[in-house]
Amino acid sequence: MRRNISEQYPAIVELLSVDKPAEIRTWLREMAIRHHLRWLLAHADDGIIWGENRADRLATSDEITPEISPPLRISTLRQARLFSDRGELQIWREDDDWKGCLIREARGGDTPTFTESIDEMRILWGTEADPLDANFTRFTDGGQGLRHTVPLTVDGSFKPGERPLRLRVRHYLGEDDFGLANIVASRLVDLCIVQR
């Protein structure tokens, strides 16, 4: 598959100082509002938590399917990503400390860290969709019953056996010491359904 290099999305990288948030849900909501970020993908010791920053709150999968998604709590959280087409804020745990990074679109007057990028659609689990309350859908995949609950409404009208759930990822390019282009950073951009 041929990929086209784009110069439409120059980006800035900012390292963040992150104090251990006392209330992680509140902190993530504040960051999502401040940086105009929509989606949450969090990895915890006991599973994956999906979420969406909505008009009134940060809605998360653990509220809808606690039997699948673990609670969003700082004690078990390993990393969290808030993302949208405007940028991605990622925090991660290193021992007892928290680190953070924001990759965002460059604005007027910014000197971009990255000027070239390529986008990629990553296939996510889910051959069967079960719409749930609050605009969430439980996806199940395979004989082992791999499951996760995403903050999208899906009617299940896709072809049996197909995996329509996608994660759009933007890879930023840079040159190595030999002048060869490499992917030097990546960020999440969107969560979507692809119909064929």
C-alpha cells in the first residue's frame, strides 16, 4: 500500500510536568476541555478503558460495562491518552512518578517540531457489535470472546466477520543521521467505524 506524505499537519511537541492527580477523572476532563480533545484510551493493570469527553462529563466504558472495563482509578492506571484531530495528550507512569507529553497541531507563530506526516488506520477488535446505553457499543471478537466497549453507536450492520472499528494514527517523520526518513513520533487522531 502506498502512503502519501502530508505537510498539512505540522505539529508541536510539549513535555508536561504531571503531578499525581488526586482525582484522575476530573483531571482528564479538565485536560480534554483545555486542549479540545475528544477520546480517551486508558490502559490499566486490569484492562482497557475507553471514554469520550462529552458536553457534561467524561463518559467512560467502566460506567456502562463494569464487567468488561475496570474502573478508571489512579492506583491501577498505567497510561492514558486523550486525543482528537487537534492533538494527543499522553500520560504514563514511571515507577511512582508520572510523565506527560502533548503533541498538538501547530498554530500561527509556532515553530513546528514536525512538518511531515503519514496517517494510518489501525484495525481494532470487534466482529460483533452490541449497541448499549449512552451511545456505547460492546464489541466481541473471536472464539476467546475478546471484548471492549467503545464510546460510539454502532448498529451492527457491517458484514459478518469484518472488523469495522478503526483507530486513526498519525506518524510524524524525521531524518536520521544518514538523511533517511523515519517515523519519530506517533499520535492517536480518531476513533471511527469504516463500512466497506
